[in-house]
Amino acid sequence: MGLFGRKKPKPNKPSTLFEDENLSAQGNRPLRYPKLFKGAPLDVLDEYGNLIFSGRLMAFSSYELRIERLPNQLAFPELQKGVIVGIRGYTDETEPFELHCVVKQSSRILFSVEHLTLVDANNRRGSFRQPIGMPAEVFDVDGRKSDFSQPCFLIDISMTGACISSEYVYMEGQEMRLRVELYKNAGCISFTSQVVWAKQLDDGKFKYGLLFAQLPAQKARYLEEDIKAVQNMAKYKANR
């Protein structure tokens, strides 16, 4: 199915929620902390807003937030206790949020933070990366050279870019189009992209960070709807 007449996923069953109204906020302004669902994907950021790793919510209170590994994820990097980090993700209502906090415990399989501070919406940095883990396709930026089409694996996606892995070599700065269907019957959506970083993996494949060209309003709306649908499916799976 194309971009028009897109199907909506079926409603999900209620999920396990965590909510706390006593969380502090930047600037000492009273901000009510939003609801989070168990299993929600989360990004852990360094103090400059760079991604360190991703995981999923295990437990939350006003005193502590614990993160476990995503399915098929290997070891977490181990961080020093007391280091300041950011936590970024989406609430149960699929609204973005960000926390500043301090590392309490860090091991290869579990990670927890304390001294949680909710970041005001005006001060949030970057876009949350939604883990995907599915096949996608890369092709020539002008869309006319069919022989350029090459398979890849979509690791995650946000409103501004994506991370893919591939056996093909691309250069930093190279332009391309990424095409993917984020869930069954959603319809394919494609993005004019540029490679902003590249890394060789241990298995001989390559990992790439892609920056999307500024999205037209309609395509941005479709992408946002698809990401929210994927989040709702993740909630359902986490609570089955």
C-alpha cells in the first residue's frame, strides 16, 4: 500500500504503567512526570546528548529508573557510578520526554540511574531513536537507477534520521534514499538521506548513521504515525 489510504494497527491491550508525580524538574518548576510503560525503549545519552546505548524500561520510581537489554542485544557498556547521563524516550501517550540523572549501577546486563530531573520540552536535545530491527532497502537518490537497489537492515529510526547495517560500503557524505515499511500493511515510505558516519562491525558488515533531508509536513506526519504505531505494538508485546 502506498502513502495514501494507510491502514491503522489494531488497538492494543492495556500495558503496565509507571507514574510518579514527585519528580523534580529543571528550573524548579512543577512538572508532572508522565506515564511510562514497562518495556518501553529508551536511549541513554552522555552529557553532550550523544547516544551511548539503548535499552528498555524495567522499573521506575521517583528515586530510581532501571533499564534492561533489548531483545537480542548483547552487553551494555559499563559506565562509572556517579556520571551524569540523559534518558530519552516516549511516554505511554507517545509523547517525547527526557531526563537528566546520575548513574547508580552499571553492569553488562542491567543499568540504573537516580536523582532524576525532568527536562523542560524547550531544552530537549535531538530526536529519540525508535528501535526497529527489520529489513529495508537503499537505492539511488534520484530513484531512477533500479540497479542501485541494495538490501540493508534498519536498526532504528527517528524523525530526523536512521541507523542501518549493510554489507555494502558507503562513504560519509554519500546521498541515497532509504525505503522501508515499518510494520505490516503500513505502506512503504522513503527518505532522501545522507551518510553522516560509518563504522565497520566485527562480522565484516558496516553500520551507518543517516541524516534525513528536511521532511515535508505530510511525510513527517506519516512517519510520526508509523513510529507511534510501532511503539504501541512494542507495548503490547512487552505485556503479553
